[in-house]
Amino acid sequence: MEQMKLDLETIREMMKKSRKEMAELIGVNLDRYNRLATGDTKMLAVELMALHSVSNVPYENIKVLS
């Protein structure tokens, strides 16, 4: 059975955070967050680790848009 993958926006909504709050939590500015959320830019490993750390979503369940 395939694991459910959650994208950045879904995780943010589950955490009930604004885009600005989520950007601060993962250590990026709002402009970069918006580009990550829309898939205009690829998430760096350090950002993925930060997202995992603040959300407790396992790495393998995070869908990275590109």
C-alpha cells in the first residue's frame, strides 16, 4: 500500500499556521515559502529537515513539489 504524501500547504493547514508563520518555522522568507508552496522552486534538504522537525511528518510522507 502506498503511503499518503502531504505537500507543504497541506501540512501548514493541518498545523493551522499562516504562510508567514510557517515560513518562519522552516527558516525561509515569505517569498521563498510561496515559491516552495507552488512548486516554482525545489525544497532544499535543510528546509525539508526543518519542515519534518516542526511538523513531525516523516520525511517519506512529505511530497516535495518541483
